[in-house]
Amino acid sequence: MEQTYRSLSLSEKDGVMTASLLGPGKGNAMGPEFWEELPGAMDELNRLSHIRCLVFRGSGDHFSYGLNLPQMMPRLGKMTTGTVLAEQRVALMEQIRQMQSGFQKMHESPKPVIAAVHGWCIGGGVNMIAAADIRLCSRDARFSLREAKLAITPDIGGLQFLPHIIGQGFTREMAFTGADYDAAFAERIGLVNHVYDTPKLLFEAADTLAHQIAGNSASAVQGAKRVLNYGLNKSIDDGLQYVAVWNSSQLQSDDFSEVMQATLEKRKAEFNKKSSRGY
């Protein structure tokens, strides 16, 4: 990585990049630095061909307390208090779009994204993990889409991503109540795939899963993500047509040629030979 970040700590191993949230305040709360840096960080990570899977986790005792209101108020307050002029409304909309862009880039990233959640995951934290492909948590994890208690509507992706993950009913329950939910509830509704007894076991499992994914053909894994994302809100026939077009080029990939050759030579295929050299 050429860039260093104040809100994220990055570590790389064998095609997996782990990004740990570094909130300046308690519980990795998401302040101005986070919202400014995440979109650019995702752009940089997406350019690194040797990185084949991303893991997002929190540092310390929690994933994230969500929006850091004290730090964000100087920026948002001048757009929302007093007589709000048309240009202030435009500025606020642009600020919201900027905040949305980081999570949107996670969702649209060609690389699979795993979210490993321990401790509290509140508001913006829930919006963030909803943009990931796979969510895991430890038994101490607690989830809350708490914006209703702050008199705002979740506006950075949760209401768009969550219905595809947990359905309309549970999304509406979480959004309307702003209540706190435990790991057992999250697993039952499909918000997380697996629950682990401790954060240590969680992080080990996330790392193992990420390396399992990274060991597969990057073109095939990224193709699966692209096809799945395309199929959201599309008909089955649209999705089948898209994957037919996609695989008509996929079957000419170096990785597929390697599978054919390895099969003939009765050996294990070796993938990602080009991307493993770095960027």
C-alpha cells in the first residue's frame, strides 16, 4: 500500500488484506477522517491485483459505535440548524452521498469482503457490514440500527442492502425500533453466517475463510460476485443471460487453462500466478 490512513490500519498476507477500524474516540466511532478516507482506500485496494479478499474488523473491544456525532456536528450542524437555505440542502446531500460512497464501493468491489464483528456494531457499523459479502461475529456482538432514536433515517446503505440479506420484515423491525439485538438473533435472521465463542476465534475464522477464498481462482470468485450483484432486482432469465455472456470470456482465462492442464497432468491447479507478483 502506498497510502497510509488515520482511520484504518491495514495488514496484508498471502492475498488477504485485513483492515481494522481505528476510531479516534471510543468504540471506533466513525468521524470525518473515516468518511473521507474509506472511498479512497477502497479505490486503492481494488487496484491491487494481488489482493484477492478483504476483511474488515474493529480494533479494541468493539467493531464500531457508528457515527461519531460530536466530531461530525461541526460539519453537519451548519447545514441543518437555523434557516436552512437551498445551497445548504445541496451541501448536506453531497455530504451524505460522500458518506455513502465508501460502503457502495465495498459492495461493488470486485474482491469479496468479509466483515468480522465483535462487541458493539451500531448505526453506521450495521450499514457498513451490510455492504460486505459475508458477515461473521463473536458471541459478544450486539447489533443496533439506532438512527430512529437519533431522529434520522438510515441513509448510508443499510436500508438498501439489508432487505437482500435479512428480508423486509427484519430490516423494518430493526430500523423502526432502533433496538439492540444479540448474536443469536443475528444468526437466526441471516445477518451473520456464523457465530464464534470469542473474538479471538472469530478473527482466526475470518482469516481462515479469507485465505480459503484467496486460494481459489480470483477471476472465478470475482466473476461470481459480479454475477450475484448483477442479479439483485433482476429476473432469473436476466441473470442467466448475464452469466452466459460472462462465462463465454471466463472460459478463456489463464486460470481455466491451468485447471485443464493440471487435470491432464494429475496435479493440483495453481491459480493467480500473474496477480501474485503484486501491483
